Amino acid sequence: MSAITWEVFASRGFETAWPELGPGVLRARGRAVGTDPEPYWISYELDTADGFVTSTLRVTAETADGVRTLDLRHDGKGRWTANGDPLPDLDGALDCDLGLCPLTNTMPVLRHGLHREPGERAFLMAWVSVPDLAVRPSRQIYTHLRPGRVRFSSGDFRSDLEFDGEGFVVDYPQLATRLTAR
């Protein structure tokens, strides 16, 4: 298993992920350290089901205030829970989006081949803020611009992301840039 490391400008930190791609599935574990909005350590494990649909995201965050954990689960039928509590605002969402984490942009892009082929897709995401691990709905749009280039937009924010051939972020202006190849 090979690793990908990003410098994460938005958190003034770094992230390393160890992804494993299979036919229609992604598994990964990762670690991140940041100093903005406060010093923190993050550890996560991500598992997807067929079609790169999130099945679980387990996250541990450590700050000066202590340790928080999140067990985010998708039941495969469009319903989500966080630490066992239902999240009805996320009904129909297929993906998680861990804040300040370039890895979680991979699932919707791979599912629809947006890093390779024309298209635009709107998504409802289970967005997890860092480091507090609060889960909120987030409407996002991914638009193919050219091979390897996809525009991400959510609300008033937009950024043109560069992806490699496998669908992993190489450059995410305003958020992160990759330091190591897979």
C-alpha cells in the first residue's frame, strides 16, 4: 500500500492517507495534523461500498480540549447515523466529506468519472467539520473542465481541482497540494 501526503494550507498542516482502490471501492486510513482553527491531530478510516458510496467513516480528533470520536455510517439505503444517532437531514446523500481532507473528494469524482469525462453532478454530502467532528449537510457541485481538472463548488466557494489518473487530488487551490505521488 502506498501513501499520499498533502500540505494542507487551510489548516496550516499536513495529511497522509494510505488508500486502497478496488473495482468500485475505496478503503483508506489517514492522519492529519493542523494548527488552524486550533492545534489538532486527526486519525480516520474510510470504507466505501460498491460505486464508491461511503459505508463508514471513523474519525478521532485530539485537541487541547480532549479527544472526540465520530462513527459515521451510511446504511446503503440513503440513511445516515453519527455515533448511532439518526441524521435525517442527510437522507439520500452517498458520500462523506471530511473537512480539510483532500482524499474525500475522490469518491464522487470516481463514481462519475469526472476526472476523465465531461459532466456536471450535484451532490448532498455528509460534511464533517474539523476538529469538532460536527456533521452537517453540504450541497456540492463537481464539474468536469478537462481531463484531470474538476471544478468544485459549494455555496459561494469554488475551486478548480487537479486530479491524477486514479482520481486522487493533486492540487486543490486554497486547501491543499500533494507532496508525494502514490
